[in-house]
Amino acid sequence: MPSPSSVSPYLIDVPRSLQILPDPPARLFALGDSALLDPRLKIAIIGTRKPNTYTQTYTTLLAKSLANIGAIIVSGGALGTDIIAHSAALPSTICVLPTSLDRFYPASNAKMIQAIAQQGLVLSEYECNPTPQRYDFLHRNRLIVALSDIVIIPQADRYSGSLASANLCTKLDKPIFVLSHRIGESLGTQDLLAKKRASAITDIEAFTQALATRFGLKAQEAKERDRLLEFALSNPTFEEAFARFGEKVLEYELMGKITRENGRIIISGA
């Protein structure tokens, strides 16, 4: 499925955080706001593609709570846990794809990934890779782990890709956190707890507050309304928008948030 973004991917400098990898990417392509890569608390939330209701609920609460203290949520755009985390944290989220950015994978999540490209950041190390192979997902996962200061795995089965990511966390000295589950559920994360390779999150508010204190963060006020996007809902002329918002209109065009059609501004994908 082709990318519905109205702008082309652009090359960015490979972040220093990725240089800790034994095989850092040679290049990195982006859609969206690369300022999200600036030094700032980044937390990966990754896990099963088939989360149970409990995991769905608490992944949503976790991502929202962490975004509210200013953390950036990093994940892989996959079905289940990944896309739930992205959706809850938007726009404070980075999506790393296993494909090149001319394709949003998986296709069923294309609409949300498009929203991330417009409001957050989408990354790929591939210039042309429309059909991912099995190893591309592992390559994608190493970038997610390396970008992040902390990794949360809400739910995972034994021998899952998330546990391969947990192994990389251990090598790179990245703290791992998991949700507490009932006996017999999420056996992969239960094993991480049993082996003392992960810590359990039993209280989201306390967990978030502990991170806020550790990293000197505080809960954000209600997010400032995006007045330019609100103005664009009326499909003004470019001249009207520029007179009111100046060069911010051009910045939003470059970021793919808005486009021009017949001299009028529209919200991309609307």
C-alpha cells in the first residue's frame, strides 16, 4: 500500500543513541517532526499483536500517562500493543517501520501511521524495502530499543519477537518493565520477572510519578490547541493562512500536516 503522505521522506542524521548498536543504520529516513529525536525521555512500548483486554486497557493508560509527563513513546506500528501505544500517545510518539516509507506496514494500521507521520515521527532505515522479510522486523526492533531509555513490554508469549528485544535490552543495559499478569498469562514477561530481568508495573500513577521525579519532568497542562489546524478546517486560501500564521504554514506543509489544493489549505488525509 503506498504511503498516503503528501511529502517525500527525508534523510536525517543518525542519532547518537543508535551508535551504541554493533550494526547502526547507515542512513535514516523520516516523515514528520524529527525534533522528537532531541534529547528527551523516550520509552519503548512493545509487545504481542494479540493483547488481551487487560493489556489493551493498561497499555492505553500507560502511554497516555507517560506522554502527559513529556515522554516520547517509541514503537513499531505493528498490530496490537504497538499501535495502541502510538494511538494513546499521539502526537508524542515515534514509529519505526520495517519497510521503506513509501509503504505503511501493516496496511490495516496505515491510517494511524499516516497520523503519526503528520503529527509525530515515522522512521525507517530503508530507502526501498516495500515487502518486509522476517529479519527486517528484528532490525526494526533493535532501533526501537536503542532509541529508548526504558523498554516496557506489557504482554508477550515465550519465544516472541518481544523477548528477542528483551535480550538486546540486557546487552545494551536498558531497563525493562512489564505489567503484572495472572498465573498462566503472558508467560514471556512472567519469565522475565522470574529471572529478575524485568520489574513489574503494579501502579501506573506511581510508576509515572517515579519517572517524572527521576527525570525532572512534570505533568503537562491540557495540550495547547493547534490553532493552525483548526483554521485549516475552514479551507482558507493560502494567502489567508499565511497572513495569520506566517512561515508556520510552510513548516506544516513540509511536515505533511497540510496541503494546498486549488490555492486553498486542507488538512492532509482529511
